[in-house]
Amino acid sequence: MKIMFATGACALALPFAATAAHAAEISPVIVTAAPPGLDLTALPVTAQSLDAEVIARTVNVTTPEDTLRYLPNLLVRQRHIGDTQSPVTTRTSGVGASARSLIYVDGVLISSLIGNNNTSASPKWGLVSPDAIARVDVLYGPFAAAYAGNSIGAVIAFTTRMPQAFEASAQVQGAAQAFAKYADRQTYGTGRFAADIGDRIGRFAFRLSYNHLDSSAQPLTYATAVVPAAASASGLPVTGAVSDANRASQPIQVLGSTAIEHQLQDNASGRATYELTPVLTAAYSFGLFGNTDRATSASYLHDATGAPVYAGSLNIGGRAYTVAASAFSGGVYHLDELQLAQGLSLRSHTGGAFDFELIATAFDYLNSRQRAPSGALPAAFTGGPGSTASLDGTGWRTLDANGAWRPAGPHTLTFGVHYDAFRLNSPRYALTDWTQGSDGAVQSRSSGRTQTEALWAQDAWTLTPQIKATLGARWEHWQATDGVNFSASPALNVAQPRVAADALSPKATLAYAPASGWSLKASLGLAYRFPTVTELYQAVTVGTLLQTPNPNLRPERSLSSELSAERTWPTGRLRLSVFDERISDTLLSQTAPLPSGASAAFVQNIARTHATGVELVGDRKDVLVPGLELSGWVTWVDARIDRDPALPAAVGKALPQLPRLRGSLVATYSPTPKLDLTLAARYGDRAFATIDNSDHNADAYQGFDAYLVADVHVRYRINPHLTAGLGVDNLNGRSYFLFHPFPQRTVIADLKVSY
């Protein structure tokens, strides 16, 4: 597979080399993406962009995150269609580092920086309709002073469509996944309906979007048990377990599938703009997302009468097992949530000496309750004791004031003021009836706040027509307050101390255009990624004790650099980048002693990690024949732990969840203006799930397996108002794990009418 992708990268480069001698001379082009507010066109940052037309021609899109599928060095861990726990991996960070990327929709932050994980801290993708997306811009690395240190990995900016005249559309879509693993053999279906309407009336323009998704998913987790060394005749004899090995290569029995989700999602979103003057525009954006998720479990085990068995003292194949009630009931839950995101902005666009933008955003968990049983199945399917976890009142606020000054001469100065505040409120209540009972006593609570104020400035200085230097800096004051950890049993009630930090992050980029169509860049940036609320106020249970390991975590300090060479032609471009990242006080979870002397796994500062890599990206139109487009990328990265006094076994080991080699190739052929045919491939090396790389069996539940996946997409425009689509994701039916079992062959069909 590695050879195939290396060959593919060469194949991508050859058409450029063949035409280089005859390419037309063009001016150097530096692509930049829009930041959360002002469009800072002076930023010479490595970037990649897609517009709605390219997305529609090349990708099977059911949710917004699908649009990122073939962009360089981005993997969204989307376990199934509509997954609400879908973090983004970047060049140097895995799926457990969600706080190392910033994601915006029309300037509204949808990155959940209340945590740094792949569950509650996943981006809030459901707040935008995929049909409303006009373009996606991705910036790589922390080289722009306009962004906080969470841009260590990438900044992803979605821009939604604003109509120039009346427009309306409706789309229906269906998907079917054929999934087979262990004792599961089933087809899981998904349906989607979406509608958009918009218009421009004089100075006023608006767009309203609605999206409904009904998604059934394959099992996300499994109940397993390690095979005992000694034989035994004790326990209830059961059959149906499937023999396998876990990620540590220990023999296990797979007892059943759990967390089998069925989701009903509704999203209403929109944007309105009003031109106060020809050069001053006010805008309001919103997204309202509702999700109802019902997850269940299915046991493979059966007793002599054929009845399913979920827990107890069991005998499988002549060995005794004790299966706890939570083995299956932990994968049964009811989640109901309602989220609201809003943004209000005022922006000037004179194109003259000075422009500005003011933007305020807010995100609120209006309702978030996840109910789960505590008793054994099957009785617990219909009721009984349990608990409910709430995020009601959790949310964040941001405020930005940005400016751009373009005096006559070689300088363009951009600058701004930033404020953000994040609040976590996460109580858990006892329930007498987990399916519908009212809140009982508080079992536990974690809460706290973080807040950041920042000033930044950046100067793009044109030294000569061929050389541009960009120098900038960002100053930040961060603090965490009101931290509380409470537990009824084991007993804990701690008011955490206030912590604060100040940081200055300089940035520098030098861009050189030695000839027409060429661009060489060197970038260097320092960035600080401050701890999130859930990292600071984590709680760890050891035996009968509950402890808070360290509410005084230090911010991550990243020194990042990149060298790149880019060649552009009228029909394409080719870029080669070498990047390096050195992070001190890296925040990762690992096993270490607690203040009590006991050991447990918890988030802590690791002395230093590094990641060094090479990236090749290219695209080309009219390859060999008119209408054939080829694009792709391949990245090799060496990411390791340099120093870790708390866990010496991790020193020199690969950073978790980050493949060494990955890439994609996309070929799109448009033989007529009505028809687009796309064939794509995605590849990722195996990765490690553990910090000491002890999980040497990647092809196992909770492992990170290598994968090669092919996709097909066909779009046919029946007439100017009616478009049909048909596609297959994972055409080759690859069965693989990225901790969870990932979707297998999925057929997707859609029909869209628009006016």
C-alpha cells in the first residue's frame, strides 16, 4: 500500500513536469483563508481551499465534515453518518487532540474548546447544513497572529452561501451500509431531507436552511473478555462468543456488540446581511441543532434454551468468566440535546487605506441529557435505576475587533483584540427510572471556567517585488476559575485554585517569488495552547478513592516551522512542504503516580514531543484528455516523544493516533457538462493507540489499523433544475478499526431540485 501511494504521488507530479517547460508565465499566487473575522489577504500561510462546485463534483456529502474528506492532512473521525463525536486530525495531532484545531462557520466558532478529546470536545458539525456551504478554507500551522495557539494543527473556515437573487432548493438522500463483523451481519440505513431558501432584496439578503437526518449506525463498541489461562467448569454454560485477540495480542472472547446508535437530527440555520452603506455590512448567523440518539446493545451469548445472556458468572468453551452488568449496559443510552450557535458582525470593505470588523459569537447547550442504566440487561432495557449526565448551561462566548491598515508604501498592517470565555457545567444525577425518571440526588459534578484576552498585530512588508516578509506577534492572558469537583461516592468535594498564565507568541514568514509561477516560503511560529476546563478538572477513581490529579496544568508550548516550494500553472499547482513541530509540556493522558501514591491514567504535562514531516500536494486539470482532473496529496511524518520523566517507557515511541504515512488521490472526469465521474482513494498507515506503543496488534477493537479505501461518486444534471447523485464510500468493503469499527461499503443516492 505504501508503494502504491508513493507511485501515485509520482504519477501526480509527472503531468506538471511534462508541461513545466511550456507553462504560461503567471504572477505568484499565495492562497489564504478567511480568519474568524477580517479577511487577512496579507497572510502567506500554507492553505488549501475548496468551493461548492468542486465539492459537489467529487464528494459523497451527507454531513458538513464530509467536505473535508480529501483535503491534505485532515481526517475526521466520523464513525458513522451523523456522528456527533467526530474530531479532526491534522499533520501532527491525532483524534484525541481536538483542541489543536479551530473550526469556524461564518466566523462562529464550532470547535468545542471545553475539552481536548474525541467525545464531548468534538466540533459541533450539526450547526451548519452541508447544502449551505459555499467554500472551505484550511490554514496549516500556527503562523498567523490572528489565531490562538489552538491553531497548532489547522484552522478550518466554512463560508456559507449568500444569494444574489431568489433561490430555493430541496434534496432527498438515502444511504445503506452493509456491515459484517464478528456475529453482526446487517444493513444499516440513513435518510436525509434538506431544504434551502434565500433572496436578495435591495440591501438585505438572507438564507434559511433546514436539514433532517435519520441515521442508523453499525456497532461502535464491543463487550469483550480476556481468556483465562486455566480451564474451569464453573459458571452458566453459554455459546455464541467469537474468539479474537485484543490490541495487546491477548486472546479474548467477543461477547456482543454495544453502542448501536439510531439518531434523529434536525438543524435549522441561516444568515442575514444588511448593507448599511455601500462599504459597511451587518450580518447575523445562527444554527440550531437538535439530536435524539437511542443506543442499544446486542449479546452474542445464549444459554441452553436460546435466551440471550448479558451478565453473570458464565462458562465459555470450558473457561469461567465474570461479566459485569456494565459490559453491555454501558453501551445503552438515550441522548437528547439542543444546541444554539449565533454570530453578529459589522464589517467594512472599502478596499482602501483602512477596514475593520467587529464580531461577537455565542454557543449554548440549551439542553443536553444522556440517560443510561446501571442495572443488568435485559431487564434494564425497559427501565430500572440509572443516571443522567447533563451539559445544560455549558457554552462559550467570543468577541473580536480586527483592523487592516494599508498605507501607501510597502506595508500592510493587520491587528486585533480578542476575548473568549468557556464554561463547563457537567453534573450527573441519580435516576430511579433511567428511561424517564426525574433528576434525583447529585452523584458527581465537574464545573469551571476559562477565559482569554489577547492582542495581536501582523505586518506584511513587501521588501521587493519578489520578496515579502510577514512579522507578527500575539499576546495572551489566560485564566481558569470557579473549578469544582464533587462526588457523593467515592467522597470528593474540592474547590480548585485559580490558575493564570501570560504568553507572547511571535510569528515570521518570508516569501520569495524567484520567477513567474514560483513561490518559496519559510515560516516560523511560537504558539501556546492553554489547558481546557475538562483537562484541568479531571477526576480519577482508584479503588475507593476519587482524586483530582493536577488542576495546575501548564500550557503546551509549540515551536513550529515550515519550508515550502510551490509551482503554479494555469491548469494546476504542485507544492512540496517540509514541516517541524516541537512541543514542550505536551498535554497527553498517561499512567503516573497520583498525590496519594497510587497510579492511574490522567492528563498531564509531558516534557517534550516532536513531529517532522514532508508533504506533497498537487492538482491538475485536463490531464491527458480534456475534462479529466487529478488531485492528491501524500504525507510522511515522524512524530515521537522526546522526554517523559513520568513514563520512561514512552520515550522514543510514536505519538498515539498519528499514522506515519497517509494520503489520497482523486480523479474526476467530466465527459459532458452534465456528467461528473469521480474515483478516489484514501490511505492511512497503522498507528498506535497507547503512549508507550504497547498495542502492537492494530487490527483489533481499540487498535488503529492501516486502511486503503476507495470511493466512487457520480453526479448527473438531468436539467438546469434537477440533479441526481450516486456514490459508494468504501467501495472495496475494507473492514478496519480506528479504535472503533469504521463503516464498511456504503451506497449513497440523492436527488436535488433547485430554482
